[in-house]
Amino acid sequence: MISIRNTVAAAAIAASMLGGGVAGAILYGATVIPAAAATNPSPTPAAGTPTTPFVSNEAAAHEATESAAREAQENAGQVPTVP
């Protein structure tokens, strides 16, 4: 008799744990899916494109040390790629 009672109690505990796990998974899924669908990923800039406009260093000391090709790129508003 005690053996049957222990078996029934163990089965009830196992069933309640299983039911709680299923209910928790359903509630978790119901809150995560709408939140994931509502987020809009922000566009990322393409690789190699600057996020801020390039500003040339026009200091006299800097201008004296740079090459003509670099100065031409700076004057065109490009990020210099030559030394």
C-alpha cells in the first residue's frame, strides 16, 4: 500500500513538473516572438564608407610634408589612401 502511494505521489510530482515546463515554454515563446518581430535592425554602413565626412588637415606644417597625390585626394574630399 505504501509502495503504491509513493508511486502515485512520484507520478503526480513528475506530471506537475512536466506541465509546468510546458506552460513556461509557451509563456516564454509568447513573449519572445512578438518582441523579436517588433525590432527593426538599423542599417549598418557598408564596409569602407566613413560614418563622418572627411575633413582635411590644412595646417601649414602638415601641408609641407604631404605628397601631391595625397593633397589632390584631400582637395577632392576623399579619404587619402596614398602617403
